[in-house]
Amino acid sequence: KTAVIATALLQVSATKLEVEDFTTKALSSKMVEEINAKKSTWKAAVNARFANATVADVKKLLGTVLRGEEGFYEPEVEKTVFATADADVSESFDVRTACVGVCV
């Protein structure tokens, strides 16, 4: 199963988004049949995660749609907001002395 997905991903990963990518399915039963016809040691199948995926979906998933290209979106930057100001944090802290009798 993984090889089917890998084969499909390789086919779609190296180029920018094209108009037909939005309507072309990334995997097909024909592709699975062709791989299974090779009589290898495993059986190919369409993974449920990619069953309805388009080529555009896979290209976005792989990160092959680059900045400046149509369909690119920047991942949201994660920022941690601390409730305590830096000035309120002590220079050092030793849990062995700060939590005597409280922490086990």
C-alpha cells in the first residue's frame, strides 16, 4: 500500500500546481491494477486517506507548492505567550528546596 502512495506522490511532487491538478485524482484503480499485475510480494491498494485526493491536494501536502505560486499558504507561526513577565522570574530555582514537604 505504501508503495502505491509513494509512486503516486513521486509522480505529482516535482512540479507547480497546474489547472488540471485540481480535478485529477492522485490515485486510481488503474494504477493499483498495473502495480498488482507485476506480481510482487505485496498487494497494492488505495489508502483511504488518499482515496479522494486530487493531485493538487498531494502537492500541497508534500510542500511542493512554493512561496509565490498559486495555492501556496504560509503555515501559521506558533508563538508562546507567557503569563509572567521576564522580570518576575527568579534567576534560579531549586525544586528540592522550594517544594519541601509539598512535592513527592
